[in-house]
Amino acid sequence: MIPVSDRFWLKNAHIPHCLLENINLLPYTREGLCLVDLEIVAGKITQICPTSSSLDRSGVDVNRGIIFPCFVDIHTHLDKGHIWQRSPNLTGTFDDALNTVKKDAQLYWKASDLYRRMEFGLKCSYAHGTMAIRTHLDSFGQQSQVSFEVFKQLQQEWHDKLILQAVCLVSLDYFLTPDGEDLANRVAEYGGILGGVAYQNPDLDRQLDKIFTLAKERDLDLDFHADETNDPNSICLQKIAEASLGNKFTRKIICGHCCSLAVQSPEQVNQTITLVKEANISIVSLPMCNLYLQDRNPNITPYWRGITKIHEFKKAGVTVAFASDNCRDPFYGFGDHDGLEVLKEAVRIAHLDTPYDSWCANVNQIPADLMGLDKLGRIKIGLDANLIIFKARYFSELFSRPQSDRLILRQGKLIDSSLPDYRELDDLMI
């Protein structure tokens, strides 16, 4: 049990070496795990030392249990979350997911409905050990005002538990209209990120130039959905990179999904990855949702896993993060806003266990950096002790069970990690 004390040690802990910052080289296992003791004083990490049985360090022996920093979830859709029961996608296809969500939004997406479902998602995330979330918000027409107001309210109410960021989500043609310019102004007003879905179309170059111009004028980062399809002719990621270079854009750009890259020729893949690296674009892979939607046909076993070229991006020096994406909605019928599940499924789907290397940083330190949160997602002397303690001692144990008995520390204090009951939303599932 974690002591209720201003000073204690977490002893005999396995911590991935890629998550230990500014620490002299420590020996680590073939899985990349360092055996260390952590001193926590007044909620902060004050010492990180090789484990020693000869020194008197009063505290908790975690018996080689793995410790992670708290998760950072950089791509979610809290506004869509938890509507599956009232609006299921019975075919499981991408087109039916779009249509089902559109209908649900028209019928139900008032402030009260959004608030309760989005807060439910926050409760799940917090209980699993997440510390920061970026959510995309559907923003056509009047919905943007409703959704951003609900987001702002939750951002304020949860400020001491979760850091929240918002990205607007519309198709890029919307920014060629006066309503699109108004939306860009609203995003700037709310301190958000400008975003949208890039579809392959004859006007794509003009649409991209417009959103880059709007972002530059308002000093906003960009976050795109790109190539969420198995169409090898969809080259939106390449077009985004070209537009970034052509517009001399210097702020952060993130592109999520990028699925079609995995079904293109090696020549096309290499050309796109080279441009992405040159444009300093970061990639977010959503392994669970893409596995669920891509290559789906009735009564046919899927052949392709749906994910982008994760290994190739990393080899080329392109930053890659993993995130949860949709949760219990028509785009993904499962999920629980759990960063460990995201990492575990990414490892299984993309073969990241050969070896594990530094992939565990893709759900904490890397997304934290992309969100501008350089004090989150890592374990470092002087930072708050925001930690997740697992009983699992090795990755084979960590990824074999749900780890629902994990302990979560926020500023060195044990939090209540009870998950909310789905029955809280029963009256909305009419």
C-alpha cells in the first residue's frame, strides 16, 4: 500500500529506460527495463537510483512491478463516445459509421447529452491513469458552438485532474466558406487546434492552402485526419506535406490514421515518408479503430490489419504516437479510454515486440511532447510523481492481463481509480 506520507521510496521497480530522463546510463534488461528505486518527496520525484538492498530506504517494495508515467491520449473523439447502444453500426463499415453518427448528432447532440457522455469518457480515462487528452470535435454549423462550450466547461471543471485540448473536425472544403473562417476564429478563441478531414478530391490543394493560411494567420497548430481508407490512390498525406512545405508552415502538424499508405507501392511509400520527414509532420496511429473499420466486407475474413507504416516511419525518423481514437461508438464498438490497452493492441497488431525497443513512449512521452506538455509522460527528477504502478514485472505479464489492479499516483498520492458504471448513461440510450 502507498504510504500517506510526504516522503517515501518506491523500491525495486522496473521502469522502461526510454522513459527515464536525464539519468546516467543504467543497466537494463533485454526488454529495456531498468531496476530502480524512486524517492518521492512532497509529491515530486527527488531521486532515481539503482535498486539497493543494502541501503535503508523506507517505503514500498513493488517487487519488480513495472512503473509508467501517466498516459497522454492525443487523438480521441469524446463527443461521439458511448452512443453505440442507441446508434449501433451493424455493418461495421466506415460509410455506415459516418451516416450513423450524423443521424445521432442531429437527434441528440444537445449540450446536456454531450456533457454527460464526454464527462463519462473523462472519468474512464482518469481512472485508467491518463493525464492529458486531445479530442476532435465535430464542428459543422451550430454544432461547433455547442460542442466547444461543453468542452470549455469540462476543461475548467477537470483542470486539476486532466489537461484537455480540442481540435475542430470538418471536411476541408468547409474552410473555403465564410462559416469555415468563422470556425477558425472560434478555434483560436478557445485556444484549440485547427483540424479537419482530408479527402482525395480535385480541389484538395486549394483546400489545404486555405487551412494553412487560416492557421498561419491565427498562429494555430494543425491536426488532420488523412487517408483513413484502403484506397491506394488516396495520397492526402503526401498532399499535406507538400502544402506544408509550400506554405513554409513552422508550427506543429499531426496527421492521424494514414492507412492507405500501407496498401501503396514501395515507391509511393518512400516518396511520401520522405516528404513527411522534410515537412516535420508527426503521425498518430489509431491501431484499434483502424483494425476495426479497414478491410471490412460482409462475410469475408479481412486480409489487412488497417494500420499505417509504423515501422517505416520510425526508421525514417518520423515521430509516431498511438492513441485510443473512438470509444463505444459507430466507428469503434469497443474501448475504454485505457492507454495500456492502446499500447497492448498496438504491440500485437504491428508486431512491436521484436524487440519492444522504445515503443512504450508512444502513449506517454511522445504524445506529451506533441501536445506541448514537456513535464508529462516521463519519469524525471524534479517532476511530479504522476505514475502508474503495475504488478506485472515484465512485458509478457503486462500485456497478458488487463492490469485492472494497477495503482495510480498523482503528485505522489494514491487516487481512487474506480471506473464509472455504464448505467450512468442508461437514460440517454433511448
